Amino acid sequence: MSCSKHVLNLHWEHHSWHTRVTLAEDVTAEENSMWGCPVDRTEVRCFKEDVCTACGAVRSRGACVCDTAKAAQCPVRLAWIDDPQRSAAN
């Protein structure tokens, strides 16, 4: 099914986007505390893309970075973790 519309020589696309994670990784960075001591900070970086549920078109959303507590509650990341196809590929 195509999401492209053609009316009176005009062309536009109307997609039904669904966000999914393609890769998620823990990133550890060293930064200084307010006293100048090095402190390790762990963040989660997710690479996301949008997929049209009707036609399968894909567009990249880039990466997002958040702390581990927020990442543990992110429904898009949790769906990627629970995906059985991802586990079978590893």
C-alpha cells in the first residue's frame, strides 16, 4: 500500500510513523565533580528510526542520550530489548 497521494498534480505523503530502536548501548563518560574529582557517569545511547506501519517506509531519527533511570522506563527501548528477532540474531 502506498502512502503517496496525487490530486490535481500535487503530490504529498501521509505516513503512519512508528518509532523503533535499531541499536542501544551503554556509554561511560568521565567528568569532573564540583570539587574537580573525576567521576564516571553512565548514559544510554539509542539509535532510532521511524517506520511507516502502512507502506514500510523508513526514516532515521538519529540518536538520543539519556540517563540509565530514564532508559529503564523508555517503552521504545524496552520493546527493542524484548524483541525475539534481535535475540535470535545474536
